[in-house]
Amino acid sequence: MPPARRPFNLTRVPSLYPTLHMTAPHSSAPALADALTARVQSTWTSGDFGRIARSYERGAAEFIARLELEPGDELLDVACGTGNLALPAARAGATVTGIDIAPNLIAQAKARAAEEQQSILFDVGDAEALPYADHEFDIAVSMFGAMFAARPDRAAAELIRVVRPGGRVAMANWTPMGFIGEMLKTTQHYAPAPVGVLSPLQWGTEYAVRERLGPGASAIETRERLIAFEFAGDPAAVANEFITWYGPPLRAYASLDPDGRDAMRRDLETLWSENNRATDGTTYVESEYLEVLVTVQ
């Protein structure tokens, strides 16, 4: 039987892929409040991000393990995708809620939880307007998710708001100079984002983290870490996987003429090849991210 639903409570770098989305009260699908929201909804519901997320499940589980959760901890996974953090948190005994703007990813997360017989509540909703009460959770986590909100100050305020005083906010954010940061910048080169929206990669800098989360924090710790992407195919096949299944490069690629598509594919194949550490025809690439741990005041 599904868990009971909680009450509903009311540096200037162009963005790569703006915002998660808004959910209307009592709705199971995101409201299309404006053209920007509609654009982003199309980006994150296109392709099949679950195929990409599987490649770093091990690193996601290690991220959760470092939090040393206690049985019964109330945990919120913001921009949870297909459950890479929610599932290991539930296995550790936490009471887990996951929220994501993409209904197709929530459907996959629910299916994974059902397969493992884990009781996790999954909602469709917006990182900038979380439908939960103040101080409802012991810890809020987000891995490569909330960092893509178009309005980072709103997302930061929401992460702090829903966590009790003395609780924690933990994030994993791609750094500008890491491998995925370079891939996202390569993609942006071919499909520039709307003017005026800040880069999600700012979340991968200590300065931005402290500026956005500092007002609600009694302590902030950051550490640069590496996470591995592992694929059975060679770098050319992996570049094709991202073009085919991962929303941002998929939509960028689709917007180009044939010459632009060829150039983008070559650049992505080169990036994966130059960073591949495997020598057996597979692909193993490590990417840097900033691990953030905030104690809420």
C-alpha cells in the first residue's frame, strides 16, 4: 500500500538548461506557466535520462553512504530523477520522498522502488516551489538536479525552508572545469540558452554555494570529488547515447542543420575519447563535482 501523502503547503554566465518546473496544487503534472517553463519541460522529459543515470549509480550510492543516515530520518530528494539517491537512502532506513519535474522520470523511479519493495513517496513538482511544509524533513539532498533550476535563489531558499533547524542540505553539483561541465559548455556552444538565466555550473563553485545557502546555514562544508561514468560501449557510442537519450544534447542536436550536427557529434566524441581511461573498448570517464553539506540554522 503506498505511503500516505503529506498535506500540501502553500558571475554572469548564460544558462545551459534553465529551471525545473512549477506544479499546480493538487495536480500530478507541471503547469505550463510560460514559454520558458514549457521549453524546460520539453527538455527534461525528452529522451530517456534513466539510461544515463544508470551509469553513475555507484557514485550516487557512495554519496548517500557518506551522509550516515539514521533509520527513520525524513529525507527529501529534490530533482530525484529515476531514484539514484532515493533508493539507497531508503535501503539505509530513511523515510524518503522524491520530487522531480519530469513525470516520465518519476514513473521510472516508482517502478524501481516497487521492484525493490521500497516504500518511497514520489511527487511531480518544482524545485523552486516545493509542495511541503516548513521544517518537514531532517535532510534534503540533490545530485545534479536542483542546480539546474533557472532561479537559483528560489531553489536555495526552498532547500533550506523544508529542512528543520539543525538538519542538513546535501548537494552534488557539476563544477565548471570538470568533464561534465565541459560537455555542457560544448552543448551550449551549439544551442545557446535564453539570455539572462544564470549558468547551473555556478552551483559548482564554493562562492555561489555560500552566497545562496549561507543566509540559512550555520555551517557549510564543500569538497571536490570525482564520480565515474561507466559504459559498455566505446566513446563514439557513448556520445551517441547522450545525443539520443539525454534531453539537453538531444534537443540541441535536433535543432541543428546537418553540418552543425556533424560538428557537435565530432566534438562530443573527441571529448569522451580524450577523457576515456578504459583500454578495453569500453568507456570509463571521471568527472569532478562539488559536494556540499549545509547545516541549517
